[in-house]
Amino acid sequence: MEFLNRLFSNKPSPKDVAKDRLKLILINDRGTLSPDILDKIKSEILEVLSRYIEIEPSDVDIAVTSTEKLEGGAPSLVANIPIKNVRKR
């Protein structure tokens, strides 16, 4: 019965959990952006975007992640920027 429970369980195996943790460590090692540089990038992106759209800086999330589609899971800069309104020029 235990075999069937494990077979149909949605719970990830310890192997999968360890694999995901290792991926996160590798992402952090490969993505050599310091928090200071990431903050500078974020502020410059917000400065440019605020010329054209209305945004709330506290709602912006910018992070370095890994994409599975790229060979080797290369680091990527991912931004989630909710748009409140488009500025009319």
C-alpha cells in the first residue's frame, strides 16, 4: 500500500528537492550581480519607464533567475512591473 501512496503522491521526492536547491545555488553563483548593482539597475529601469507609464516602485520586482529553455539554464534578469496607467505625451 505504501508503494501506491508514493506512486500517486504529488509530494516531491527528496531527490527532486535537492536538485531544485542545487539549481538555486548555481543560479546565485552564476548570476554575479551584487545587490547594489541590482538596485542600480532597478532604479534606472524605473526612471526610464516612469517617463512613459505610471508605476508604483514598491510593487516592482526585479530578480536574477534561471531559464530552463536556455542551454545550461543561464541566468536571466526578470522584471515584474505592474502598470497603473499610460502617460499621455
